[in-house]
Amino acid sequence: MRRTLSISVGIAMLALVAGCGDSDDDKTLSSVEPTTSTSSTDPTTAPTSAPTSAPTPTVPPKPAGPLTQAQYQGVLLELDKRLDSEIGALGRVKTEDSLDTALDNLTQALNAESLKLGSIKPPARAIPANRVLQLRLRNAATAMSNGDTSDIGCGGLAYVSQALQRQLTATLNPAVVQLRTIGLIVGRTLPDLGPEPTDNRPSNGDVIVRTGNGGSGALRVKNGSSSDVAVSIVPTGKAPGKPHIMMYVQAKKTATVRRIGGGYQLYIKSGKDWNPKRRQFSSDCSFKKFDQPFGKNQGWEVQLQASVLGNASSSEVDPY
């Protein structure tokens, strides 16, 4: 006899905002001390003070230029060189801390380059494109500062790093294209990771993992949620990363797996962008398990959807 359980499985999203604080410019104040001179020729004459001169106000330098086409091209090449190391660091991150550091450094570098472009006077024909580049650098700095790293637990550091690199290139690309139309080159150090990864979404009901001995147990999964799920049937006492069976169920579809051997715990992970090598979703992922165990050689149906009539509880678990 099949027993039915219904449960609400949602997607948990975490936002990690890497903030970047403002820093005040240091201001240096200079003063001129008055000098006093005395005369020794007449002892009756009191010392007299020389008039004190007021400090000369500092005049900010005027923007250089107008630059020639060649000079402005040199400015763009130097911009690329200065950004190169910070962009490279983003592509080499190995830990979450190094990712945070790379994003902070890149944010500061992008803002600095935007300010530098405002202090020059480009050739007349390059003025509109220079303004676009300034704006795009500032927008890219904001995007890196607010870079979403919540998917580290899903797709891993490499996935998140590549997503951020693609975002950087996409943000700056309109300025790169506009400058190239007038014969100027910039953006040679921007990441070129190629197209987005192809969709590796398994078919509904695909059994991704099957190990161990089979039995007479059966499980029917009705996925009423809006996200695909990977259902892991894990032998009692085993870690969720070592399932007896893992089955893929697409959103709004139903699938059944049979020949389940022994008692088990049921784990559900949901999300987007399935990675077949990691056997895990790369983004928007959620990890849960049914709190109750499932007995040997039993038939069950579970319904994954929001329901006030649900008769089974679940708990969030660490990524697996």
C-alpha cells in the first residue's frame, strides 16, 4: 500500500554584499612662521618684527590636454595594465576570503580609473566615448562591490568567480565597442570566458546515481514546485553525499523510482543550472531532508509543493 506525504520545499537564497567604505582624502595644512630681526647698532632701538606673509593658496592642477589620439590611446593602455592584476586575482581565487579580497581590490581599482579619466581632456572625437567609459567603470565597481557570492555553496568558487568575471566584461563592453569604432583600443585584459555553459538539465526521472543492492521499495515524487529537484535516497546512517539512489525530477512533473533496498532518509536539493560533474545545482539552491525515516520494502509517494495540509516536516541541511 502506498503511503502519501506532502511537504513544502522552497529555495533558500543568501545575499552577501561586499561593502566598500568611503575614505576621506587627507588634507595637509602648511603654515609660515614669522621671522624676527634685531639690530645691534643702536641698543636703544627695540627689536622690530618683519611683516608676516600669508600662505599662498594651493591651486588645483588643471586637467591635462587636450590629448592627441596617440596620447589618449596611451592612457587607455595604462588603464588596462593597472586593472590587469586585479582582474587576474578574481580569476585565481581559492577561498571565500580571497574572493572577498579580490572583489574589494577590484572595486577600488575600477573607481580609481573612473576618476582618473575625469582628470584628462581627451580628443574632441573621443569625449562621448570617454564619458561612457567613466560611467561603465563606475557601474562595474558598484556591481563588484555588490557581487552576489551566495551561490558558493551551490556551484562552488569557480562558478561564482566566472559569473562575476562575465558580469564585469558585459558591463564594460559597451564602452569598449564605442571606443573601437573611433580606432581606440581598451579592454584587452578583460576576461573572455566564452559563452555561458550549455544547459545540462537531465531528463525527468533520470537516475543519476544507483549503488548497492536493490529491494522491493518504491518512491513516487510529485514535484509541484517551480524548481527542478534532485532526490537522494540515502541509506540510514550514511552521509547525504553518498546516496543509494539519486533521481532527477523536473519542475511540475512526477517521476517514480523502484528497486530501493533497505531503510533510508530522503534528501531533496533544488535549484538551477545543474552541474553533472558535481551532481549539484549551480545557483539558487536549497538543501532539505524529510525528518521522518522511510522503512525497508515500503512504497511511498511524496508531494513537493506548498500545502497547508502537508503531513510531513522537513529540515534544512548543509550543502552536499
